[in-house]
Amino acid sequence: MPKFNRQRLIFGLYLLVLITATELVTGHFQLPAWPAFMAMIFFFVEHMDTKKAPHILVGGVFGIGCILLAMPTISALAPLIGVEFARLAYILGIVFAIVAFGEMAPMFFNNYAFMSLTVTGLAMQLPQPDPYQWMAVAGVGGGLLIAGVVGIGKLMSPPATAK
């Protein structure tokens, strides 16, 4: 049976403070928090590896931004192949690009972009979708949340002893 981990509980309490502050600030300014929280979750999935933070943030913003190409692409293809096949062609093209160019431009074409595009596709069904705002929240808010998590980690680290 796993042991009781006091450090983990304290980290969790600090994290709750960070989440509460984020919710209060985004609520006050009527901003969606989900793009920033996605970045924080991906950071946890990557075991809080700070080297992955740029890929998470840039990939997330890029993935959200990919939705901006959807309507022009679908509108251009719809007269030729119909709306449903145009939508499918767009999805397949973007997914292929993410997979095919992942090694050439991994900062943009990565799993974070794929997931952000997927969630953004769902969010586009909201009454007033705003992908530009979502991109800003993903980049700035996600960066702040990742910095907050790193800060909590440093706060939790024992001080270095003098040699």
C-alpha cells in the first residue's frame, strides 16, 4: 500500500490556491480558463519537464489557431465535394500534417496541437466562439500556470545546504 506523502498533499494545497486564483481572475475578466488549464494538465502529463513547456504552449496555440483555417478550407471545398466531405477532408489534412511534420517542426506539429484542435472544434459550438482569445489564454495563461506549478515545486524543494 502506498505511503502517506505529506509533500504531495502540501503541493496539492498550493495547486488549489493557483487554480482558485486562475478561476477568479479569468471569471472577473470573463475569459475562458480551459485553454490555460489544458497547458497545465499537459505539463503534468509530461512529469513537469520544463523542456516540454515551449512545445506545450506553442503546440496548444497552433492547434487552436488551426481552427481558423477550417471555414475557408471547408467553404472552398464544399462546392466540389459537399460540406460533409469538405469537413472530413479538412480534418484528415490537419491530422496528416500534425503527424507528417511532427519531426520537422515539433514545436508546432505535436500531440498538444492535436488535442487543442480537437477541443477547439468542440468549443466552436459555443454561442460566441473566439479562437483568438483562446489562443491568447492558452499562450499567456498556460505559461503563467506552468510557471506557477514550477514555482510551487521550487517552494516545496528543501533549501540547498551550504558547502
